[in-house]
Amino acid sequence: NYDVFLSFRGLDTRHGFTGHLYKALLDRGIYTFIDNEELQRGEEITPTLMKAIEESRIAIPIFSKNYASSRFCLDELVHIVACSKEMRRLILPVFYDVDPSHVRHQMGSYEEALNSLKDRFKDDKEKLQKWRTALRQAADLSGYHFKPG
């Protein structure tokens, strides 16, 4: 079982903020899950990822500018929020160079990303609603704000 599960947009933060956070957690002996595989287009989230989310005591979604442009990040977040309710898991959101209100109300880059996904998932309005709800619920939690540098 993991202590922490990191949910992040690799293109935005893997080699910067998320990489540093992962190393800092490991250096303190905190067993942390980080997905080292870049998911390919068209793939679903693997059972391994789902299990890692379920087995982690804490999930840290790192909301960056392009987080919502990844349906994989959004699917992870939906599962994270579900686990927080069903299994009493803790969510500690990090807002990395984004305003929490943009995540909460899907404005700015979050609005653009969801509008783009809306076209691709027009036949699955339930999925879009789940993503929106998970973003709102996670952003309603008190979290940490970081700017690059």
C-alpha cells in the first residue's frame, strides 16, 4: 500500500514541481506512487493505477494549467474523489500556477480543456458531468498554492 498517490499532468510538472515533490516525499520515507508511464492516446487508466489510488491513504492532485486537458487526469480525479468518500481517503490539492477558482468553476484553461473534451465526448454527458463535479469537489478542499520558481 502507498502513503501518497500523485495525480498530475506529466507535460506540465513531471520534470519540475512533481518530480521535486516526489523526491522530497521519498527522502522522508513516505511511500509514494508516481506513474512513470506516459499514457498513450486511446488507452484507459490501468487497473494498476486504480488499485494504487484505492490503496493510497492520501491523494495529491496537482492542478496545473493543462491538467484538465487530459481525460486520464480527469478519470483519476473522479476515482480519487470517489475513494475519498467511500474509503475516507484524504485529498490534498495543489494548485500549481492556477487559480483554485478556475479549477472550481472551470474557467480559463480549465474551461478551454473541458470545452474541447465536450466535443469528443458529446455522447457521454455523464462522463463530462463526473469530471466537472470531481474538479469542483477537489477544488473546494483547502490546498496549497505554488507559482513556478
